[in-house]
Amino acid sequence: MRNLLVSSLILASVSSPVFAATTDALNYNVVSIQADASREVSNDQIQAVLYIEKSNKQPAELANQINMQMNQALALAKKYPQVKVKTGAQSTYPIYDTDNKKLKEWRGRAELQIQSHDFKAASQLISELQQNFQTDSIGFSVSDEQRSKIENELMMEASKNFQQRAQLMSQSWHKNGYNLINLNINTNNNYRPVMMSSLRTAKFAEASPMAQDMNAGESKISVSANGTIQLK
């Protein structure tokens, strides 16, 4: 959340009588106003997390197996330069028998994180990776670049809405106008992304899954302007 503070009231070092007079002057005809602006924006970015999980009695062999498949996945991802791929969380932990006394095996897990503006390319890459990886989650959101652009437009709209309400308040109270005391502009992003999750089972291991059509959905971006005016 970004916060922009605009104030028309500047307090400088003044003598007590002047300060008291200024304070008294703001104790009447003071009104608080809020105005909002919002827009539904198409999600233009996909994020996905895929993972591989394996078990082995020897931790060194387990690490080699996971490293080999992670390296293969990263090499495969180079076919899709429009898709950003990076390694995520990795962990190795012991598995004990039912009595929790004897070490049974070691289990390892490693993640790949995918991000792209190209839904088709990302879907194709995910489809290929699913031959060896399982899908933990797929989600969509508005990219930082698009969100910043929309927020700037909504800040202007919210500011104009604030001024219109302030002017309307002045007219309704039969005043000549108003002075702006302070104004806060806040952005608030209420994302409603499409979320999907999938776990591959052993019966699909030999077949390459079909690339999935993506429905990115929309997110709501909102900006509010709230502040205080003094009617003249």
C-alpha cells in the first residue's frame, strides 16, 4: 500500500498567541470527506509453483536425483525465454518407521517458481514439466507495471472526486468555497485472482499432459482520497 500525504497546512515555529489563533481558526466549519475510485483490471501475469519430491535411503543419492531433474527442468525452461523460471524452496528430512525409532529413508523436495506475461508459453512449459513435476499452485495477478499505471490514473480520478464532494459540501452549506486542510491518498489492491492446484498421480507419468487453457480473471484496484476541509 502506498500512501501520499498532501497538506495545505504547514506548521512553523510561531509564538503561542499566533499558534492559538491558528488552532482556534480551524475549530469551526471543518468537514471530513472521503472519495474513492476503482477499476476492474484484467490479470496480465501468471505465477506457478511446481515441485518434485523423491525418497531414497541414501541422502547423497537422493540429492543427486533431485539435482539432476532440477537441472533438466531449468534446461527445458530455456526453450521459453518469455517465461521466468527460478528455483524455490528445497528441503531434505528423515522418515522414520511407525515406532519413530528407526530411520526408514530420506525424503527431499525442491520447487520451481514460474512467472510470465505470456500465458500460452507458460502453459506449455508447465505441461512439459508435469511429466516429472507436480503442480502446487497456479495463480494470476496484475503485474507491477500495469498496477502502477492504473493506480496513477485512479489517484487523479479519486482526487477529482474529492474536489467535487468538497465543492458540493460548500454549496449545500451556502458557503463561498473551502480551504484544504489535509488530504491522504491511499491505494488498496483487492486481488481476486483465479487460483488452480493440481497433483499428478502415477498413472499419468508416461503421458505428456495437454497444455491447459488459462482463464486469468480480473483484479480490483482501488484508490481512496480522504481528508479535511474548512468551509469558507
